[in-house]
Amino acid sequence: PALRRLSHSLLAHYQKGTRPVRDWRTTTNVAIDLMVYAILSVDEKNQVLTTYVWYRQHWTDEFLRWDPERFDNLTQISLPVESIWVPDILINEFVDVGKSPHVPYVYVSHHGEVQNLKPIQVMTACSLDIYNFPFDVQNCSLTFTSWLHHIRDINLSLWRQPELVKFDRSVFMNQGEWELLYVLSRFQEFSVKSSDSYAEMKFYVVIRRRPLFYTVSLLLPSIFLMVMDIVGFYLPPNSGERVSFKITLLLGYSVFLIIVSDTLPATAVGTPLIGIYFVVCMALLVISLTETILIVRLVHKQDLQPHVPEWVKRLLLERATVLLCIRDRNKFSQSRTQSSDISRQAENDSTAKLNQYGCEDPRECETVGGAGPTLASASQAEGSLLLHGVLREITAIRQFLEKREEFRDVAREWLQVGYVLDVLLFRTYLVAVLAYTITLGTLWSVWQDA
């Protein structure tokens, strides 16, 4: 009976359409509080943050006061929220109505203090910066203000101390992709076109993404493929297997990018650094394949290849070997004179065999034979003609061997040039990859520890 009498006494002549003050000059002070319960989703493409918060507000209603002694010492009662006046406080960043549960009652104390506690699913617009993905930290604001009443009618204040609001994670569900760092609060006044000022209370919700999943699923496979590309340089440069190996890596990385394209956040105003990282890695693989094709083309054996220019020999086979600290560089100078020694030895052997018959040219032997005595036997003449034929064949074989050895020497020189150039390009490529990796690792470490 006391609850019924009190409720009827309070609401019998209550006017919920007017602000509950006895003097219109009195300002209604609304104290608000916010507790973040969960981060439901972060839509980078549409720049929308969905959170679930516990919202609390209280104000003083001068027409909801009573003497507890008259109503069986009742000091607090719950009343329907539709039956009393409530402030028109909204969130400026609202973009959609969330699925918030309806709380039909408010608590009213005998001093006229009204407490309105309710959970809200908030879908708000937020400027999301994804450049540091997956080590990004987002700062989204929730601005509470009266949509109609200016500051002389409704003023806002903070229910608790800012320090208590900042590090309050007592109700936060800390098992999702995002973790709550802190909640900052700030009061300010604003006016539109020199009109009356309005009071607003801003809550800055600062959240950080947990990067472990993206590190394992995105960064590590890319790093493994780049390591295999570097290992591929240890295949012989004159082997065609290196080209097919690097083409396979390039195709595998292309498939990898197609798979992860749905995982990367996309916005119309920016690209995450990890996307640039993938593109640069793709470009490095293309550069590596181009370098391999160049080296294979350079060392490919062709009979029509010219000799290596002298400036190339001095630059690569002498100075570059010292600069690159190639251990077997002494073999290069030895191999360059090897073919000339073989040619000289073959020429000396042929000359020695011809000198046994007293002539160096078969035509001279024919002349000498024609000037000889006419009493030579027929068998000696036939033997001399056979010997001349054998000498001509030996000379042709010697010329063929010299020519083939010259082709081999040219191919050997280009192989040496290709080997030194391959080492030079490989180390340049390795330095570029290491510098790029260290730069990105440093940036991501700074962002993660910030």
C-alpha cells in the first residue's frame, strides 16, 4: 500500500511535458557516466564503430520529492520512464539505431534524484586510421549533448572522477580482437552561428588491435616466401632451374595476395602499410626474377657470342672480386690464359710432327717431292701422297680444336662474368631486403609499444 500511495501521490498531478523546476531560471544539471562493456565490430570501410556500453545518468526532479515518514519510510521508488520527464540527451556520432534492450523503469529517491541506468548498443561514426594495421590504435569519440536545450536549461557534468572513468575495465569483455586501453572524458561548450551555447560531454574510447593473428597468418608466410627467394640465389647461375624456381615463387606469392586481400582493411582515403609491404615484396620478387633471367642469358653458351670486353674484365673479374671478397678469384686469371696455353701446345705438337718430314706445309712437301730424283719407286710416291693427306687432315683437326677451344674460352669468360655479377646483384638485393625489413620491423615495434 505504501508503494501505491507514493506512486499515486507523485504522478497524480505530474506534468512530464515541462522541465521539472519550480523556477524556470534554475538549470537542470545532468550527471552522466559511461562504462564500455564490449567492442562488437570495427568497420574500416564504412568508418563505423559498434560498441556496447553501460550508460548512466541522474538529475534532480523538484516535483518528485516526498517525506519518507509519511510513506512507511520509503526512500526510493521505481517509476515508469514514460511517466516522467527525461532529458533529451543523444550521441552526436550516432549513425544507426542499435539493438539495445529497453529498460522501462528509473529509480527516484526522496530527494528528487532520478537515476536512469540502461545498456546501449552504439553504432557511431569514427575516423579510423588503418595505416598502422595490424598494430593500429583507434580513438573514437562519443559526444553526449542535449539536442534542443541550451546550457542555461540543461548542463552536463561527469558522475565520477575522470581518473576513475579512464582506467575502468571492470565490465569490459577482454577476449575479442580489440582491447580497451582507456576512456578519456572532457566537458566543453559549443555554439552554432553565434547562437546560445550548448553543453556536451565527450568520451574518447581508445582501443588497440591484437596483432598476433595477423602476424601469424599474413606476415610469416610472406617472410617465408621472401627467405626462399633469397635461398634461390644459391642455385648455379648457368642452371635453368633457378628461373623456374623463382617463377614458381612469384606465382605462389600472387595466390597468397589473392587469399589475404579479403583480410586487409580497405578504405577510400588510405592504404595500410602492410598492403604496401606486400606490393614491395611482390616487386622484389619480380626484380629477383629479372636478375635471374639476365644472368642466365649472360652465361648461356652460344657459338656466336663475342669476347668479353677488356673493361668488363677489369671491372668485374679484377676489382669486383676484391670488393666482394670472392675467395676463388685467382682461378679467373688462370682460366683466362688456359685456352691460350692449350692452343700453343697443340700448335707446337703439330709443328714438331711436320718438321720430322722437313716441311711445315704440305704444298712445300709436294714441291720438294717433285724436284727429287726420278728413280724413286712407285711405292714411295704413293706413301708420300698418303702422308700429305694425313698432314692435311691433322691440320684441319687442329684448326677445328682451336676454334672449339676458342668458343669454350668465350663461354667460360662469360660464365665468370655472370658469376661475379650474380654475386654482386645478390648482395645488393640482400642489403635492400634487410634494410626494408629492419625499417618495417622498427616502425611496427614502435607502434606496438606506443
